[in-house]
Amino acid sequence: MSTVNIPRLDLNDYINGTAADRKQFSDSIGAAFNQTGFVTITNHGLSKQLIDELYTQVKALFALPDDVKQKYEIPGLAGQRGYTGKGKETAKGFKTPDLKEFWQIGQTVTDGDPIKDIYPDNVAVDELPSFNVTTLEVYKKLEDAGKHLLQAIAVYLNLPENYFDDKVHNGNSILRTLHYFPITDPDSVPDDAVRAGAHEDINLITLLIGASADGLELLTREGAWFPVKAHGEDLVVNVGDMLQRLTNNKLKSTTHRVVNPPRELMKYSRFSVPFFLHPKSGMDLTSLESCIDADHPKLYTDITAGEYLDERLREIGLKM
């Protein structure tokens, strides 16, 4: 069987399908997450119109003058809300920062949950009121899709279907709008500078809304880089390190990167919007007993999601 198993799955099969449809979806996403850590998802709840509007707003945001964007870079938030400028994030194990800038939107608590007091407020873009409205709508729709995907994963793991529900309700998820900025003089950047260095995501799962250009690649088990492409408005969904820890490597957090384009295309921007689905910080990431046996001994120390996030933010240079 090919190790590059990136099936295209229809989320509607799980949400509204027959028992057989739901089992097939759960088995398929589990097998892919066990082998390559990636799937693509259709019928995820985001319309083409909403995605087009999102990218219109994202491009407008990063077209703002640098001095305007920089007023939204909030010290002390480790980039978790608002703007993070060029040269600020470095992939774990790398010394040269990624060639990107980004904006992050976090959880909006509306049901009186006291966890609201723990989260910093989101940063509104005064110059682009539609950006704030559109990204909030996208956040909620991706969060909803992510909850259904986690239900299917729970079933694959022989857990109760709702195992993750209370852990991700009002969770610490992040919507990141990314701009891989143009390089007008390729000779001016370090030889090892790339749009996004090889890394694994921190969270439970990541839901990526396409991208304006190619460049995303995953590392296969044979050590080769394989380009990941989605159809049209499909989501690309991958396992994060928190889910890998929880499942004692049963589900695979696959190394991936965003490579630089050919030299003649470096003068063009690339935009993408990933949604990092995080649980609440108190979630216990201790590996599930069902994923530990003689052939698969426990690999990880016990840690909470909040402790692990803090550790990783320091490793990538966003937190001191």
C-alpha cells in the first residue's frame, strides 16, 4: 500500500450519512491519519463565496502599510492575537526565520463560560471592518467542521463519539491568516530561508483552507517530500502533535513545509489560512491506555495541552 494515502473524504457522509457511510468515513480518516497524517475534506460547510471573501479580506489586510500592521502587534501575547511581523517565527530546530507574516484570531466565548476571562480579546482591524466579520464566521464554521472530524477520529480510536466535545468546546483554537511575502531580490535572503521550515503542528488537528499557490509538501515515511494539493475549495486536514501524543503515535503528526517557488516566481505573494484546532488548556494529553501495549510502549511524558503549547511557543521563538 502506498504510504502517500491522502484520501478525499466527504464530511457530509459522516454528519448525515447512513451507519455504513459513517463507519467508512471514520475508518478512512483513521487509516490515513495512521499512515500519512493528511486527508482532504469536501462538504465542510464553507461556501465558495465565503472562501473567496475571506481571501479578498486577507489580501487587503496584508496590503496595509507596515506601520499600520505593526500597531496591531501586541507585546506579551506571543503572537496569539493580532499581527506578527516578518522574521518573528522560526521552525523548531531552525535558526533562520520563515519568510512570512501572519495575523491570528482566537476563541470568542459567547455562552458565559468563565474560560472567557483566560483568553485575550481578539484584535479588530479598524481599517477593514469586513475582515473582522468574515474571519469570525470562518472561525466558527471551521471549529464546527473540526468537532465532527474529531468525533469520527474518536470512533476510529474506539472512544465514545463525543470524547473530544467538551475538551474543544470554547477551546484555545487559532485561525491564522498567512502572507508569504514577495522576495524581489532572492540574492538578499539567506540560502536556508524558506516560506515555512519543516515542522509539525502543535494542536490536535489543522484545517487548511487551500492556498493561493502551490508549495505545501509532506515528508513520507521513506524520507521523500511529497506535494499536497487540494481540489478547489477542499480543506486539507492533518494531525497535530497533541493528537499524536494522545494516541502514542498511532495517529501521525507528519512533518511538512512550504517551499520557496522557482526563482522567477518569488516576486509573487502566497496566501493561506490554516485553522489550528486546540482543546482547552487543561486537557490531559497523557497517552491513551488503548494505544499502549508491548509492541507500542509509552513514548511520552504526561502533560496538559496548555503546558505543551507553552513549551512549543518558546521553541519556535514566539514566547520568551
